[in-house]
Amino acid sequence: MKHTVDFNKLFIFEMANNHMGDLDHAVRIIREVRKATKGFDFNFAFKLQYRDLDTFIHPDFKGRQDIKYVKRFEETKLGVEKLKRLKEEIVKNGFIPVCTPFDEPSVDLIEEHGFAIIKIGSCSFSDWPLLERVALTDKPLILSLGGAALEDMDKVVIFLEHRGKSFCLMHCVGEYPTAKENLQLNQIDFIRQRYPGVPVGYSTHEDPLNMESVKMAVAKGALVFERHVGVAAGPYALNKYSSTPEQIGKWLQSAQEALKCAVPLRGKDKFPQRKKKTSSD
């Protein structure tokens, strides 16, 4: 049986590698973000990232300290049992469990752990072996479009529609953090117009103090919102594009205020068209 999801007013909290490879710290992030969501009538999800590092990192590059991502991924690696424990903590705290796979073996693990939604990151948007694999699952998909070519966007949408997949497209800018002048929020309008009936969302990387862009995204009809989250504690600092639980509370408040003013159009809803005059009028 296929899983279904209500994409309307779905807020996703992305931990990425902010757990720093520390299970206790990761659990703390989940619990503190959960406290920040109290009182808001939204759908909430929490997202992890899975990488099979044994195959994801080329053997020639393993252990390299001079390559930023190799160093970070290896230093923050969590074992399979700890990842499963985090997924269980996500569910325990009332979140919809979401996960981003960066390779096909990770999709196997996502299915084994029972995540509800699969997220495809911008860097994997045209990774066809990965897309073929996730299309075989019974799970809804959320896909970020950061940097995707228009031709690839069309191909992926057609591919997923032909396979009867439930999916959402996310406007996203791959700049960390994203400067205001580079947010390109009008892309939300473009995506909704080009793919009518497809839910559209906004995956953010802007400064966590920016509470205005989410209002604009709501007004433009975005239904799903994603933001990186973390907690600065002890030796663990927080990067410049991740929000603290306190900032998340303010972000949700900003979204709530916008929703009172502009309810997003859903699904195939369209503005009524003007009736054209005929020669007999």
C-alpha cells in the first residue's frame, strides 16, 4: 500500500550533519525543536540524511582532511543502529519522519527503518539511478530544484507522473546562507505555473534571522517549508544557515501571520478566467 501525505502547511526541520556524530546531541536537537512547535496548527516533519560512506566516498579520498565534505562526513558518521534510534525519536516526538538518501543503498535502509517520506536533495535532482530506485518505493517524494536545468525539471516531473508518484517540488537556492538578493522567490510562481497541480514548497538557506521570506513564500502559494536546525552546545557551534529552536519559533510565528493574510492556492485550484466575448455578444 502506498503511503500518502498532506503537503499542505508541512514544515520540515532538517538536521543534516548538525548532530555532529553525537547521538545524545541529536536527540537534544529533536526534542528542543519539538518544544518550539508547540501551539502551531501545522504538519511537522523532521529530516535526516543517509549516506553509505563505504561506497559514497571514493577509496582514493577516504581519510582526506583537506577536503571539507569528506572530513565532515567521516567525522559525523553515525552507525545504522544510532540512525534507527534517531528515526524512532523523531516519531516519538510526533514528527513525520523524512530522510534524504544520497545513494541507492541508503534507500534500502530508509525502507528498512520505515521513513514516511523521501527527500531528494538539489545535488541529486538528476541522479537517474537514484530516481529510478526511489520511484520503486511506496513513499511520497519531495524534491529540491536548486540549480536544476529546466530540461531536467521537465523530464523528472514527467518521469514521476508516469509512475503515479505523489511528489512536491521545492524552490531552493544552493547558497549557504543565501543573501536576500539571491533568494529568487519568484521561482515559486514559475514552478506553480509550469507544473499545475503539483504541490510546491520552499527549502530555505537564508540567514536564520530572516523572517520575511517565509511570508512571501506563503503569499506566492508555497505549501511546504524546510529549514536547517541545530543547537549550539559545548564544543558544537552552529553554522550560519541553521536555526536555533528559538529562531524556529519566530519563523513559525511569521508563517502563521502570513497564512492569516494569504491562504495558499492548493492543487489544481486556479484563478477564474475572464470570459471572452464572442461576435454574438
